[in-house]
Amino acid sequence: MYLAMHMSDGLVNAPTAAAFGVVAVVGMAVCLAKARADLDDRTAPMAGLVAAFVFAVQMLNFPILPGASGHLLGGALVAILVGPWVGALCIAIVLVVQSLLFADGGVTALGTNITNMALIAVFTGYGVALALRRFALRGKGGLTATAFLAAFLGTIAAALGFVVQYAIGGQGLALGYTLALMLGLHALIGIGEGVITALTVGAVAAARPDLVHLLRGAQRPLELRRPEGSAA
Amino acid sequence: MGAGHSHPLFLDRPSPVHRLPPEVKLVAAFLGVLCVVATPPGQFAVFGGYLVLLASVWAVARIPPGWILRRSLIEAPFVVLAVLLPLVGEGERTEVLGMSLSVPGLLAGWNILVKGTLGVLTSLTLAATTPLRELLVGMQRLHAPAMVTTITTLMLRYVDVIAGEARRMRVARIARGHDPRFLWQAGATARGIGALFLRSYERGERVHLAMLSRGWTGAMPVLTAGRATAAQWSAGLAFPAVALGLLLSGWSIG
């Protein structure tokens, strides 16, 4: 079994798909402008490599139970590591390429997919992480718990995004059923996502805490000490 | 893209479809799928028509139908939804093999399955006839923001490198006896992802410096000049035009 959230064509009707296409385009335009302010002329190479990282990570399968595996979506992970703007941009580009070259996720469902996985998941994850930043700065345990919650709630929020879209433009199923099905399924996916995200963020923070976007500005400034009596 | 940067779904054939400019194919595929999505689920003959249309594109593109069909079996979790719909849907019910199924639910489930499948088949056709570099050219000519095209170019250029690194890390873990079966055994894999991120990020910093030393000004050179001719556009847009005809015929009957 393989768990993923890429919506296919025809899940929601054409007007709904078009409306969320507009949401996705506007969101991405904002992310693009903000990412440029974040990374200046480094934007293209850094975002390109982070997107390649997201792509590679989505190819890695994790065991969940014997016979079942899933892969990381990485929304909260990139939000914590490189910030929400660059993160959302990278996830959206990965989604576009997956849809056009790998037939993974419908072409007309790109708007809904980008809204759910690049906008909702990344920004919910980042919002949760930001709200818990005080705990994250305390130490490894705090950071791990923050990353877990960010990824878990980000996944749930993305699933809720789907429920809303299906309620607007899908047919044949009462809202209660969609809600129960998607929340149940994605609570499980969210736990997996949370565990992997927490361990990964912990590993990065242990080696290069200066690279973790969430912890930026929290390091003690470099203190220059000189031996007694030496000339300044 | 240099040599060797091909994606697994590309099928190199000398065919008119392969030779069409990428921006034409992108637009045609998108409009075609849009017609499929807009079709009312009850129009079974129209969906058959779409399949015949796609099959004729495969014939022109010299793609064996079996090749496409084998790759269209992408498991989607939404198939669960399609199976669930007839069981829990509302409205009038019917007996099939002793099970009580909802008629609107059956129709909605069929709707998801048939449109999802036709969408995947169209995407596969696009992927099979369009190499990576062409896709980037197409994005550029369709006026995607320059920064997005540049990021995508760099991503596609380095994804094989990063994925190769991930593969080597996995082999190294397996060689040391790693055999995870449960989520709580995935610690080593997750720490590997952390290392992979650091390597990707640091590689990004080196790539940036290398680009600067080669005169990077913030914009990629235009990949290729030239635009699609009117004849190429009309050849490519014949696909969505037929799809639109099918859609309209479905509406006029239904």
C-alpha cells in the first residue's frame, strides 16, 4: 500500500478546480516575491536544490507497518528548515513536475493540490511551529515536539482543505462521511509525517542549527575573547 | 539538460507528436483534460470517445497502448473514495450481486474513476512525448515567471544527483543490517534525510558560488529561440477541439 494525497482529475468539478487554480497562482506569486526577499540572488540555486531535495525525499518509502509504506510530503519539514515562502514555492514546483512528467496528480487538479499541500500544509505547519517557537528554543525535546505537532497538524489541515473542496465541487457523498474518512486516514498519515519530520529536524539542528529557519536569530552572537593585556 | 537527463516516462520515438513544440502539447493536454472533467458522468459513450481519441494520439505518437496502460495503474487513495461512494451514498438504491448500492453513489464513484483514469492517460501521453528540456522550454514560452523556470531547471538538473545520494545512503544502511518494518524503526532513515538536507543545502551554496564565478546575473539565458507556427498550433489543438466536440455532443444529448 502506498499513501499519498495527490488529487486526480475529476474529483471536483471544473469551476471549483479553476477557482482553486486562481488561489494557487495568487499564493505562489506572493511566495515568489517573499522568497526573493529571503534569499536575494541566491533564490534560484538554493530553492532549486531544496526542491530537488523534496523530490528525492518523496521518492523514499518509509515503513509504517509490514506491507504498508508511505512517503513524506515534507510541507512542515521545509517550512521549519527553509521558511514558509521558499518551502511553499519548492513544494508547488515539485507538484507541477510530478503532475506533468510523472502523471502523479491530475493536470486540472494542480490548483487544488497546490492549495492543499503547498499552501495549507506548509503555512499551517509553519504557524504551529512559530506559535511553539518558545518551546522549540529550549532544547532538543522542545524542537522535536514542535516539529511533530507542526507536521501532524499541517497534514490534518491539508486533508481539511480537500474536504472543503470536495464539499464545494465534489458529488455523491455527505460532508460527514468525507470528513470522517479523510480525517481518519490523515490522522494516521500525520503521525508518520510527524515522527519522520521530528527526527529529521532534530538531526539537522544537531549538526547545523544555523540552517534551521525556525531557530534563526536565536543563536548567541559570537563572542570575541582576547588574552589579558593584549592590544585591542 | 545534458545527456542522460531523461525521465522514466519518456518514450523516445520519431513521431509528429514528439516533434510538436512543448507549449502546444501542454496547452492541448490541459484543455483536453478540462473537457473530460466538464463531461456529465452519465455520458458513457462520450467517455468512450475520449478513449478512442487518446488511442489515436498513441497511434500517431507510436506509443504501444500496452506501454501506457501498464503505467496508468497508479494507485490513488481516492480509489477508496470511489469504492466507498456506492456503499454509503444517498438516494435511490439498487441490488447488485446481493449488495444494496446507491445509484447516485455508483455514478459519483464512476465519475471519479473514469475522469481520474482519462486524466492519468493524458498526462502519461504528454510525459511519454516530452523530454525534460522541452518541458522547460514550454514553460518559458508560456510565460511562466522566469524565477520559477530557473528554479525548475536547477531542480531537474540536480534531482538525479540528490536522488542518487539518497539511494547510496539507503544501500549503506542496508549493508549495515538495517531492515525497518515499523514506523518506530525509521529513525536511521529520518536521520539520513536530515543529512541529505544538509548536503543538498550546502551543495546549493556551492552551486550558487559556481554560478557567480561564471557570470550569473540572476537570469537564465533563453533556452531556444523560435516559436510554434500556426500550423503546429492547429495540429496540436486538434486534440482538445475533438474533445470539445465530444463534450458538446454529450451535452446536447444529455
